[in-house]
Amino acid sequence: MLAYRSSRSARRRGALGAAAALPLLALTLSACGYGSEADSGDSGKAKIAANAKKIEGLDTVKIGYFPNLTHGTALVGDQEGILQKELGGTKATYAQFNAGPSEIEALNSKSIDIGWIGPSPAINGYTKSDGENLRIIGGSASGGVKLVVNPDKVKSLDDVKGKKIATPQLGNTQDVAFLNWVREKGWKVDAQSGKGDVSVVRTDNKITPDAYRSGSVDGAWVPEPTASKLVAEGGKVLLDESDLWPDKKFVITNIIVSQDFLKKHPKVVEAVLRGSVKTNQFIKEHPEKAKAAANAKLKQLSGKALPDEVIDPAWKSIQFTDDPLAATLDTEADHAVKAGLLDKPDLKGIYDLRPLGKVLKAAGRPAVDDAGLGVK
């Protein structure tokens, strides 16, 4: 979820403002994960080749991601050994996280060096550190978020008024998107309590299908694979969030790095980005094989693979991209401001796309835009 840099006016808000800030800091995008934090160790095809040389003499690079389909680049890159191949003799170790705060904390404590993460916790981590702890260095995924409803109760978008709709957490990326959609419909909802013309029920993605099945919610604005799980329970996709964005693209997953690690080990960072770019190309050229690899990794991490009726539509709804879609990150932050959850953040410098630019140039591809939010 989104939390922003404190200002003098924000500090003068007193106890009420402080109380509101606490959940915004603590509740960050568990929507992106459903497994427990764990080191995946050596698995799949992630083997170090004989006589492979370490990059910049570094023994290990520590990489974090969420066990979720919107982090498919990391899942596939890990499982297929693509990231390790680019790192040569520098060993890639992996850790999984359920939510953004724990991954940002791990980055701050140097428990990880690089991570795949959603836009909201990236903004949170950047602004809370006054722009000193991380940079977004690449894109990973777009889309994969839907409004799924009980078709017996909700026949049209206008029918959402008066209903109980689940979002993953107060202030998380999907919560902000739904609140913004509600605002644009002309309806009123108190962002903090979720009460108003629509009842916003903050529900962990792990239990949202049960809540839907029991009738305690009439629908949900959620990421994949939760959306497809609801469809498997009889739900209907009423709206795909991609349809609300220009070119149907909006950031759902980015790649971040510790600024200290980027400064000390730029070649290692370039190797990880090169692996990410090659993984996304692999996903594009071999979608079925990539989907199977992602599901195999999920099974290893959670003990259970996703069934075909869930993973097939979920995988199709996600676009894997090297472009961080920077303009949409800025728009998502603006939505949170308009929802009344946040002060306007200063995001200048959150991106450093120069290493990605080198990787793309070497691959004969054009650079991507930082929307004026890049480091000078």
C-alpha cells in the first residue's frame, strides 16, 4: 500500500492523522503473496555452471519476490535457471514474502539486495526513507486485476452500489484502484472505514474465496489468481482494470534494488536485469512452458499447484513487460491522494533505468521512459 513522505502539515494533524498513518504503513500489498517467507534455495534448473566466474567477485546476490502469478518473471526466472545463468558464478539465493513491508524491511536490513514488488510498497519504501533506500530499476508485469461479482446479486456496474465488495487491504494497490473507481462513479465512501454507498470490505486474498462462498461479500476487486479463483466459485468478471487504462497497461509489479547495492555492484544488477529481460522473452515465446514453470515453482513453495481452471485464465490476463510503466505509477499515487488516503508524494528519483537501458540497447531494443521521475 501507499504511504508518503511526512510534511510539516502532516505532522500537525495530531493523533487522528497518526492513527490513520499506522495502518497505511503496516498494511502493504499482501495481495501480492500467499505463501510464507522462506528461502527457496537451489531448485529447478538454477545451477551454477562449472568454472563460471563471479561477477565483480561477489559470492551471492539475494533476491526477493512474492509467490504470486503477478511475480511470474521471478517465478519463471528462478525455476528455469535463467537468472542464475546470467549471474555466472555469483550465486542467486531467493526469499519469498507475503507482503510489501517485510520485503522492504529485508531490503533495508540488507537481507535481500534486489526484489520484485508491487508499486505501492515501492512508493512506500522510497518516500518513507526520504528517497534514500531503493530505486525502481525495471518493470515486470501489467494487469491481472479484476472486479469479480456474484452474478445473482450484481447484474451491472451500477448494481455495485449498495453491495459489499472485498479489496485486499486498506490502502493497498487494488483498494486504491477500487476507491478511485467508486469516486469516478460519483459515489461516496469513507476511505478509512470503507463505509458509504458501497461497503469496502478489506479481506486477505487467502480467505476472499471463502468470504465470497459464504455470501459475506458480493464481489471483490482483486489480483490474480484470486480473481480466477472467484470465477471458479461461480463469480463473473464484471470489469477488468486494464480496460480503465490507456493501452490497457498499468504497473502491477516492478523490480527494485537497494541504492547501496546498485552503487557497489552495478554489473550484478545488470546481470539480474538481463536475466529478467530474457525471462520475459521466454514467457512471450513459450507461454505454456512458462506457465508450467511458474506453477511448478508455486507448488514447491506452497505445497499446492494451481488447478488449470484457475491458472489458465489468470496467466492470460497478465502482461509481462520490461517497461516499468512509470506514468501509471504516478497516476496510481494520484488516485490514492484523491481517495483521501495520502498526501501528495515526491517521487522524483524513484527510478534509475540506466542499467536497464544498457541491457535493452545490447539486445537491440529501445530504452523505456521514466516519466520524468528518474534519478538525475
